[in-house]
Amino acid sequence: MKVIISCLNSKYVHASLSPWCLLAGVREFSKNTYDISIMESTINGDVETFARKIISEKPDVVSFSCYIWNITKTLEICRIIKENHDCKIVLGGPEVAYRQEDVLMKYDFVDFVLSGEGEWTFPNFLDNMNGDLSVVSGLSYRKNGEIITIPEKEYTDTPPSPFSNEFFENLNGRISYIETSRGCPYRCAFCLSGRCSPLRFFDLERVKNDIIKLANSGTQTVKFVDRTFNADYKRANEILTFIKENYGKKIPQNVCFHFEIAGDILRESTLEILSSMPYGAVQLEIGMQSFNEETLKAINRKTDTKKLTQNIKKLINFNNMHIHIDLIAGLTGEGLESFKNSFNIGYSLKAHMLQMGFLKLLYGADMRENSEKYPCTFNDEPPYEVTSTPWLSNSEIKMLKKCEDAVDRLYNSGRFLLTLDYLTDEIGISPFDVFNDFGNAVDGNKMRLCDYAEKLYHHFCDKCNKEILREKILCDLLSCSSSVQIPEILKRKDILYKQIKKHFIENVDKNIKIAILYSTNQVFAVNQAQQKNLHNRYEGKIYDIDEILS
């Protein structure tokens, strides 16, 4: 029997684990031998072309892993396959696992829907597809005009490793993922992770071996998909210590490991290990969601916000790893003023990335299934983003979307940090007001960096010292790119510039770019041949003009 396992990735650079987990499960647990191929594409690819590619293999069974980012294109591909080839189509993954009957009722070209852990359910399905389907846990299918759903089974073992020779041949330097635990200790109302299965950890020695294999595969980023990596701090410490001790030895120095953690439960022992990790070896993603205590309580999010802020500040002060934190707009009980407060607190932590997310009502999540407790309106199409709540109007959410755009372009890009510090710290404009005001002025319009910088100057020049603002934006542009075009409004003609530039070329480095700071009689100099920092910027230095000319 010819079987194709497929998945559409969000981008080529991402290498999905799910097809390889299914393949590993079939090889480990199936009673039969199958002719299996893995075929991947992206949501940006042409659906007709990919469907025809699958059809050309003449499969008997085609499976797809379904997520909010790929379900629409996946269904299009399935329809084309079914219209042009006689085969069985089976879907699995979080986007269909909690609405199996709904999928089978809406899409007649889908034959089966699987829920539960695919390493076990998929080989069981293949072995019994032409026999007794009632023995396949987690399976939904049609029979005599009715939809039959078999309850899921709970598994406690470590699933087989997906990292086969074929996986590494296919990886081709892309971002790779590793799973070392399954489930989550939390039961957040907006999330599925705590619902999937009780938290369990995989064999630690196998995890260590897989880390070494992935690190030497040519990838530059290894992402741990564990929902709360530090749920067991002793285990987290052991993995981090293993990476630290092997970094630059069995693990190449250019590899970065990404972890999702709960910041408020970080132990001092874990912080100590993290503080001594090699520069750039670790990235941490920390979900804050909100700083409104009542909101956190309403969504079953257990967070010690005081401890959380303390630990994030410590992590950032280590200055050896990229820290990503996020907030969610649209949560229960959080209106605009509350979100503004949460944002300002989050911004004050000075993480390297502050993500503004918007609540998504996922199938299977408590916030979608319990509309009386969690009232809101949301988009019927993936990714099911909230459009209004009793506390946040539709117009306010649209406004926050524009604010999000400004946060990404001004702050998360690392391009305008000096300007932002000036506006928020020295002028005293609220961080939220800076992004919200400018984001709504830009209104999401795309433009060149130099044009965006010029608009930033025009927008705020009447609210502060024009010359200082000009200098801050100019220094930012020199710090973020070696090829950026400087807007004419930021330029000044001065014979002193050539004299100072000659000094740096002859005495420091030919790659240095400079800006004269007339407001302080100083020079800002940045060496664009050096490595960028954690904010993706070249480090700049300040020199006194009098000392340079003396």
C-alpha cells in the first residue's frame, strides 16, 4: 500500500516534525510494511501544483497534519486530490482533532480524522483501514450514513524518535524542532496544550543524543516545542548544563537553542546556569499574556507577576541570550486601559522582542467551547482571531492592530531603539501612546525604511527637541543597516564631517560610519563590520569632538 504523509509548513525555513513522527510510529508499531513517502510544501506554494505532485505518486492513502496556519490550503489540496484520484484521505493535528465530526460533515472529500498521539494512532489506522476500524483509538469515520468516533487512548511511553537518516537528508539547514516532553502543567483557557495529555517527559538520554544529532545537522536553530520547558526544573537544568558543557565541542558554536518557559517559576539554580551560557546559544520565549491579575485568574493562567518581572529583568541583564515576551489582546476582563497598562509594564522590561498577539478562539479550547463564561465575537475563518469582547470593542482591536505594526517596525526590528528611549524616557511619552499614535498615523502602509524614518521624524518633531530627535533617528539608522538610505531631512552639510570621518578611517577602522551630534558637540560612531548584538544592531560609541580634533 502506497502511503504519503504530508504537511504544509508556514515557511520553507520551518521543518515540521509531525510527518516524521508519524513515519517513526509506523516503523516502530505497525504490523505491516508500507511504501511510505513524506511530501512537504508551504502555505505560500501553489496548491494545484502540490496536489498534482501527490497524485503523480498514485497513493492509496494521503495524510495531512493540520494547524490553524495551514488548514485552508490543506483542504484545497485534499479536494483537488480527491477529484482527480481514488485514494483515502486522513487528517490529523490540533486543527481537526477537536472537531472530527464537523470536518467529516462539511468536507465529503475527507475520509478519516484522527485525534490523539499519531505515533500510535496512525500505524493502528493503516493496519486496520480495510478491516475493523472500531479498534483504532481516536478515529472518526463514516459508516452507513452516520459518523462514528472512537475514544482516544492515553499513552505514557516515550514515542519513537523522528530523527531518521531521511529526516536529516531532508532538513537542509532549516530550523529544526525537538520535543522532549508532551502536555503542559497549566490549563490556560485559550490554549490546547494542557488539554492534549497529562504532562510526561521523554527519555533523557535519548533527548541528549537527539540534541547532538540536530546540532550537527547544519541547522542554526533548534527549537524545543515543549510548552513549558522548565516545568521540571531539575530536568531543565540537566538539559541546559548538557548543552553548555558540549557547546563548542560536540555542539557547533553557531547553533542556537530556543525554549518556551514559564518565567515566574524559574529557580535560582536555572538562572545561574542561564547566566553562564555562551553568548547567543540560547533564546527564551516567555508568555506573560497580561499583567491584569483578574484577567489571569479568569483564564486559568497561574502567574506570579511580581516574580515574573524580576526574573525577566535578571535574564535580560545577563546580556547573553535573546529574550522574547508576549502579551495577548482580547482576554477576559481586559479593556483598552488595562491592556495599555500591561503593555507599558511589558515594555519597561526591555526584552529583545515584545510580541503583541491577539486572542485566537481555537477548536477545543475552553474559551471557544464556553461562550457564556468567555463572551466574545471572533472570525469564523482561521486563525479565528477575536474581533470584539465586552471589554474591548472592534474599533479598539483594529486600532491595536496598527499599534502592533508599529511595535514590530520600531521596536522588535531593533531599528529605532535610541529614538524610542528618547521619546519614552526623556520626553515622557507613554510607550503605548508612542506606538499606538504612530501606528495609527502610518495605518499599516508599507514603505521603505528611509521613508518610514522620515515619517517618524515629522510625526514627533513638534512634541520634542527637533535636533535631538533628528540625531536619535540618524544614529538608529546607522546602527541597524549598512546599506540604509538616509532621508534628506536628517542630513546636514558640514565640512567638519569629512575631517572627522577621515580621522576614524585612518585611526580606527575604515568601516566606521559617523553622525555629528550638534546638540552635545559629540560624534556617534558605529563599526558596521562588527557582529550585531542581541537587538540586531551594530554597537555605537560616543566621542567628544574636541578630543578628536585636538
